[in-house]
Amino acid sequence: MSDTKVTALPAATELSGSESFHVVQAGESRRATAAQLARLASGNAGVSITTKSASATLSLTDGAWLEMDVATANSLTIPPNSSVAFPVGTVRNVHQRGVGQTTIVAGAGVIVRTDETLKLRKQWATAVLVKRGADEWVLAGSLEAAS
């Protein structure tokens, strides 16, 4: 195939889903189908799960579903934007898989807005964190009631 600008190629007709596309994944060239790209675009690509076995700090490499599988009280710290720049709109689900109560901790300068406490209610409780601004997050879900 000769070097041709993409803009010079003829427009594609309706895709069937089996067409192949070049993608770079983990620094390597791979192929993906139109069906795979459609699932990703529709949000049905599945959820990446990260399990933590001790207190931890959110990182960009964590999956969208974080399982805190800890036997004792533990914390999940939201770092300031200056150290970990999550895009606004980032969503992380926090699931207390272990018996140790999980507390969400705001890092330096971080604001966590919630109508309850920052503690997940009990084992199997789940809460969602949504980044609203540079250092502003919202926490909602199965949380201990504020007194």
C-alpha cells in the first residue's frame, strides 16, 4: 500500500463490525475490529477491577471498580490534582469487599462532597467517586449516616 493521506481516501460505507483497524496497545501495534471499537464507545467494554489488600491512594492505573479486600479498618486516599491529574468526570466505584471498614480520605487541598460520612457502611457496601473539578470530588452510595 502506498503512502496516502487519510483525507484522500474514499469514504467508507456502512461498517459490518468485522473490519480491522490498527491500534497501539501497551506500546505495540495490534488490530481491533469495528465491533470492539463500538463496544468501547457504547460503554459495554467491561469494567476493569483493581483489588487493594491494604490502605491505598487512588492512581491513574486503578480500574473503574476498586475492591478494598482488607480485614482491618483501612482508607482510600484521593490525591491532590497536583500529584495525580485525573480528568474531570473520572468515575471510580469503591467496593468494601473485606470486613475492615473503608474510609475515603481527602488528600491535601482535596474536597470530597457527600451528604453522609466518608465511611462505607459495611462489608459489601459500594460507593461512587466522581471528579467534578481540579480538587473536587463527589462521594455517594452506601455510606455511614452522618450523625
